[in-house]
Amino acid sequence: MDFLKKNDTKVECQNQITIRIASMSVYLLGFFLAMFLCNCVHLLLRPLSQPRIIAESIVGLLLSNLEFVRNRFLNDNEVQQTLNYIVDAIMVCHMFVVGLEIDPNIFLQLTLPEAKVAYSGVLTTFVFACLVTPLLHISKQPNAVFSSCLAIVLAGTDSPLLTRLITDLKIGKSDIGRFIVEAGIHSDVVSILLITIGFLIFDPDNNFQNRSVKEILKMMAILVFQTLLASKVVPSVMKWVNNENPEGKPMKGSHLVVALAFIISICSMSPIVGFSKVLSAFLVGLFMPREGRISKMMIGKVNYIFRTIFYPLFFFWVGTEAKLSEFEAGNIATWAKIIVPFLIATGGKVLGSVVSGLMLGFHWPESVATGLLLNIKGHFQVYLAINAYRMNIISMSTSIVLVFVTFLTIIYTPVVVAKIIERARKRSPTQKMALQWLNPTNELRILLCIRSPQNVFSAINFMEISRGPANPGIMVYLTDTIELTDKIAATLTQGRGVGAGVGVDAVTVTDPAVVEMREKISKDVHAYLSEDCEGINLQRMMALSTINNMHQDISILAEDLLVHLVILPFHKNQEEDGRLHVGHSGFRHINRKVLRNAPCSVGILVDRGLEKTVISRSSISLNAAVIFIGGKDDREALVYAGRVARHPGVKLTVIRFLVEVAGDSVSSRVGRAKSNTTEHLEEMKIDDECFAEFYDKHVAGGRVAYVEKYLVNSGQTFSTLRSLEGQYGLFIVGRGGRVNSVLTVGMSDWEECPELGPIGDILSASDFSVTASVLIIQQHSLKGELDGLHDEFSIM
């Protein structure tokens, strides 16, 4: 009998194992089916540009509310409890990574425009919600604390989801895209911190009753200790692990386990005393270092796993908790609870963004778009809505309502982004503002920027050699670029005068140093014009701004004045020994930004003696050379050189670098292969046409000298450029824009100043001639065809 009982027990165990394996197989099959359905729904929604989270939510809610699924799986308390544990773990990891991706120094950036817009939106939404939501009776029992918590949730932003949507919709590199992402982070952090403070003081498990002072102090002590560990001790551990596991080598398993175990143990401290494990994980991540291999690996791996696996499971869990059959669709109050919170959140964000945007000088359409995108809610807000039902604070129908409100804040995102791109297209130039496309009967319009009296004489000489024929001549907007400091800001007054800016809101700078500098510049320029101003029309301008915004002022001036060429002084000035000093990094930042965003062609003038040259119209006083390799920037430089060639005091030489195709060396074969691409052949055809036109106009008549250099590779290009040292006082070169040129390949790897391009960088190097100035020109590229992808367009 004992033997039979043992056999029965053994058979029963085997049956249980078989059932468990079968159940697990069904779960896995169901999960992969859900993933497949998510991909299918996402493809169906792609024409509407809807994000993947919408597809995940549709599939998760529908699958979990199928009668078969509920009867077979979800009625089992053990399955539901396991699912709850998994989702809690997902949210802990999610909030930890959210905190880890945020720089804690964000609290020191409260004066930035992004922070002002974010906090304005949070404040207005919070006030609206506090006034209106109590009238909706969202909670089962009237509770002012719950209404305040709901107001904070409505005022928040899901920054990870916002960042992903901005990137996926291809405006992440635009100024408004970067601005919204930064503002979203500020909004997210402040809302989560307010929720954290509320959790410290009020107990949501006990109808938001005040916690005892002892309980609050105990939680605060643990949180402070946990934060200190995360900010002071964890960096040492991470540094040790990073040093032991340098980039490029496999991570040691034991070190990884130690690091993760240490982080998990810190995250587990505050939940022991009753604090929320989700909020605890966020705080730990926020104060942990983001640098290093461990942090980057955690961010990358966790985000990838969440996107591919856990987020669909999250919305399946939402559906198990929120039974759609209990949604009170026939009750008008239910729809009011959907529409009113959505309108409160949207209206509050938009109003806050518009008001702060007006104060900051933004266009109102961009401010409205910013408010709409900062209204995005996501996984954290959905998690809070479901937990409010689990804590018996709200009904199941109300919980579903709040989930739907979250989805409404996401659905309109593609429409908003489409409007942003549409406005960017409209504001992009419809014609190329470049010298190559300038009608010869129209005057050349130049925005000539100077930073100090030291740039004046080089600017005067630039005007002199650029003047071309008297009819139509040139229009020069001589612009003083003045850094707006606190000292100068204190001297600003409304009106016009010597230090007046341009535009409707013009101000006058009364700072004595600025006034004296501008008067000296004006005196020198007028002295030059009084001698011979035929063909030159000049207007004085001023760009008064901070270093961070100066490029925007220059670009706006260039756009408003319809100029064809902006000339910027190089950020380095020449010292007495002839060498260029280190220079001002802020002005280098300005030059780079203008190159990227200007609505016309841009030139950077490296002055190494041009200011000291006395250019005569009766004899040769300047030897200049234009180097032509090919590409749109070289063509622009060649067209500008055509104006210089007309000056009787300038002897111009055009030096054309050509690829040596003779012979059968390896480098020759490589050069021929690279030159046979369709794109390169088309570009070479345009180069030849442009050069032929220049040759007929200037070289054939003997006005311009012509030299050809046949080269094989970039090494020969470098040595040839070095051989030109001491022969010319001015080089005119294109910044880049060359297609697959074997003569410059690899040069960018060791550029000291990439904004000058490979040729300009060599000619401007500190070990090159101290008497050769260089003008580097970049041709304007149309952005009228932009679709958002990789376009760093500017619209704000």
C-alpha cells in the first residue's frame, strides 16, 4: 500500500509539473502573439504617425479583456499576483533609469528659458486643476489632498516618452525639439519631487491622512542616508568597476554583480520604512553618476528591454486591473471626467507656455506647440491611475477614465509636430542666398561682423577688395557684435542713438566703453568712405546679445536684411609675434552656430596681416590665391574670387587641385574608383561648368593667373599647401562640401578647428605663415525640403 501511495504521489507531482510547463508554454505563446499583434497594429497606425505606445495600449487592453483570457488565466490569484510583482519591478527599474538619465545639476539651471517655460506650465495647470477637479468628484470620498495630488499628476510630463516621440518624429535636432526635451525634463522632475514630498507627509493607504511626525522623520532620515550613499559612495564603487573594466574589454561578471547588488541594496532601504519603492528608485537614480560604463550599460540595456518586452506586458497588466466592461460609458459624468481633466492639463500647459514665451520673445505658434507637447503623459501616470484604484481611492471606471486621458495627451503629438515642420518649411528660404546664384545686375548684400576695433581695418580692406564694379556695387551692413553682460544690461535705455540696436524694440547702450568703441569704429570707417566710396553703400548695425544667443541675432539680421554673405572674424586674434592666440571659446561657439543656421552663405576671416595691408587702386598691393578642389563651397569661393579679381590692386591666382589619374599605383586606382560614383561625376560636371565660366571671364583675358596641381592623395595636398607658404597674403578657400574627394580624405581626423574645413585649417595653423590671411567660405544650402530628419533647423 505504501508503495502505491508513493507511486500516486509521484504521478501527481509529474502531472503538476506537466501542467506548469504547459501553462508556461501557453503564457510564452500568448506573449509572443501579443508582440506580433503590437507590431501589426503599429504598422496599421503608421500612416497616422502614431507612436508605438498607442499600439501597445490597444493590444494590451483588448487582449486582457477577452473573456477567454480572463477565465483561463486572470481568475487565478497566483497569476495576477505574479503579474503585479513583475509590473512593480518594471516600474522600479523604469523610474531608476529615468532618474539616472537626468543630470542633478538641473536644479542649478532654474533661470534657463526651458526651466521658465516648464515651471510656468506646471504652475498654471496645477492652479486650474486644484480649482476644477474637486467639482468632478473623481475620488470616492471628497479629499483636498487627493485633488492636489491629481493636479500635480496633470501638471507633470513624461520626459522619457516625450524624448522618444520627439526623436521618432524627427525634430530632435531642431532648436524647438531640443528646447521641448529640456523643458520636459524640468517639468517631469518637479512633478515627481512634489509627489515624493506629498507621499512623505500624507498616507495614500489611509485616505491621505497626515503621517505622524515620527514616521515622517524616519522616512526622511532613510531618504537622506540613501541619497548620500547614491551621491557619495556609489561613485567610488562605479569608478572602481569602470577602471577594472575599461571600454573595449568584456565586463567581468563578478564586478557587474557587485555593482548591481550594491545599487539594489540602496534602492531597497526606504521601502523598508514604508516609503514608495518606485519613488525611492527615482531618487537613487537621480543622484547617481551618469558617466561610466556601468551607468551607460544600464541605461541602454534597460531601455532596450523595456521597449521590446516589458512595455507591452505593462499595458496587458493595465487591462487586467481595468476591466473595460465596468467602464460606465452610458454615464455623462464619465465623459466629463475624461474631457475636463484633458482640457485642464492641455489648457494649463498651453497658457503657461504662451505667457512665458511672450516674456522670452518666442513666436506664439511655437509656444502653443511647446505647451501641447509638454502635456504628454505616459507610463508613470498610468501606473498611478491604476494604483489609485488598487488603493480603493477611485472607482475602476474612474481609473479607466484617467488612463484614457493619458492616451489623449499622446494621440495629437504627430499633428503638432507636423505643424512645426510645416512652419519651418515656410520660414526656410525659397531661394539660395549665395553668391553663385546672385543675379549680376543685383547688388551684393554683406553682413560684415566685427567684435572690436582690432577688426576694423581688416573689415575695411575686405570691403575694398569685395566692392566689384560700381554698378550695381555692394551693400555692407557693418555689424558690431557686442556681448550682453550684466554691466552692459544695466546701461540699456529705450530709443536710438550711437549705441542703438535695430528693430522695433531698439535699445541704446550707454555703457561708456561700448559707446567709445562704436564711435572709434564709425570714425575709421567714415574716414575710409570719405576717400572713395564709389559702389559701396554702408549701414551701421549692432547685434547685442549673450554669447549663447548671439548666433540667433546674427541669423535673424541676415534673414531680415536678405543678405547673401555673412562674414565673421575668426575667434583667434593675431599677437605681436604674428602667432594666433588661444582666442575666446564663446566666439568660436558663435561661428559654429552661424555656420549651421545662417540663411545665407557664411565666411570666416582669419586675419594675419590683412588689417596692416594698404590696398591701392593704382598698383598691385595684395597677392591673393583661390584654391579650387571642387564642391559647392569651393564654387562659392571661386565666385567671390571673381569679384576680388576685378580690383586693380589685387593680383589673383587660381590654383586648381586635380586628381592624378595616370599610372597604375594603388592610390591612383583608389582615386579613380572614388571618382566614378554617380554623385561624384555629377558634382565634377557642375565644378567643370563653374570653373569654365570663371576661366572665360577672368583667366582667358590675362587678368587672373592660373596654376594646375596634379595630386594623388591627401598627403600630397597637405605638402602642396605647405609649399605655398610666403607666396600669398590672402587665401580664399571653400570650407568643405566636396563629394568623396580623394585629395582631402582623412584630413578632418586631425583638424584643430573643424569650422574652417580641412584646407582652411591647414592654412590657418599656428605653424603656417604669419602673414597669410585666410577667408573660408561656406555656400548656403536650402532647407526648404526639410522633413525633420537630421535637420538642425531653427524656428524659435
